[in-house]
Amino acid sequence: MKCGGSTLAALPNRFFDELRELQQSGIRPVIVHGGGPAISETLGKLGIETGFVNGLRKTNDDVLDVVEMVLAGRINKEIVRKIQTNGAKSLGLSGVDGMLIQARPVANAAEIGFVGDVTDVNAAIIEGIMDMGFIPVIAPIGIDDQGQRYNINADTAAGAVASRLGVERMIVVTDVPGILKTVDGQKQVLPVVTVEEIDAMIASGEIYGGMIPKVRAAIACIQGRVREVVIVSGEEPGVLTKAVRKGGVGTRIVQSNEGRV
């Protein structure tokens, strides 16, 4: 499951009750979270300037310190506390711990700084945590063999973790019910959409504004063994059970029409 830090922290208790119930039934959830708004807020309070290049935050040493502090310190532990308050066991860590998320500089590192691409994920750590009965909550900070840290886009990290674990479906929890399309003058949630169809909807203006980065982020998660991404609203009652077991919720994003089955 991938979720923005602010989105996950704001979800109602019933979401976390359902998370606990799914775990107790044998489902093994893994959460990778972001926290961009909280990072920006903290940078502003500290007077540290930053910017973005193609949606990725420019990350120098000072920015990287704040990114790690906010993601691995504040947001990660807020999520862990909320899970535990609702009766499940959770363990928070970042990609630095045990070299969980190994990374290298992105191609345009000279322009953007310490932003990384994932080269490997130590799945044994995640599996070990799950075997002990805990829900892993992962902050997307990467590290290389020389000990250099990297700011990893949360969607990129989530896709890499899901692929390395052999997961075919990933759930992206947002504040919208899915991808909407106007049909006979009414907005309806599309049950399934291909990557090509999303590109066409962006070009036509049917997907616009804040939904564009959401769907592009979901597409970025489709890599390796991950065949589909389901965008759901975390506020919908029973959303996790529906997404995991029953279907019929949110929008499934698949690579091609072959994935509609």
C-alpha cells in the first residue's frame, strides 16, 4: 500500500480497524508513505529554500537532513502510533535501516541533487517483520554502498518494494474515489483504465488539475511484477477489504487491455 503521509495520518479510525482485521485474517499489509507537504512546511519554517524539477524535489545536504527528519522521524512514527492505537502491531523504519532500499543518483543528479533511483530492496527485512506479526511502515529514504542517503519519490519506492516482494497488485490510498469520467453528464468512477487511456484523458482534459500527478504517480508504481494499481479513497467504508478481496472499488490501472480480465 502506498499512501501520502498527510493522507494516511488523517484517515478515520475505521480504516485502521479494517487494516488490523485484514492482518488478523492472514493478509500481510506493507505501507510505504510519503510526506511532501510536511517536508515543505518544515523547510519553510527553517528558511531553507528548495524547488522542484519534473515533480522531484531539489535535494541538497540541508534539504536531505529535513527530508529524513520529517519522513523517518515525524510522519513514520505518527503512522505507527495510529496503527498501534487501533490494536495492530506496527514497526516503522526507513530505507536506510539494514540497507532496506538501495539507491543510486538519478540521471539528472547534477541538477536535482541527492535524489535517487532504487537499485534493490532487501525484501528479507520486510518479510521478517511481517513474520513477527508487525505491519511494516517504510519511509522512502535510500542509501548506497558508500553510506550516501537519497531522497526517493514515495511512488517509486512503493513500486520497487511491491515488485521485489512479488506483489501483483498495489493499493494507492488517496482522498478521491478513483479516476472520474463524465458519462451522460454525470461523473462516474472508471472501474478499469489502461495507461494509454489515461494519457488520452490527460490530453483531452478529462483528467486535469490535481488528479494528473495522482494518476502519473500510480502509473509509476507499475513496474516489475506489479501488474495493476488500484486508486481508492481511504475514507470509503470497507475500502481495504473491497480492494483486497472483493473488487468493485476505486479504479484499477493496468498496462493494457489484457489486464482488464
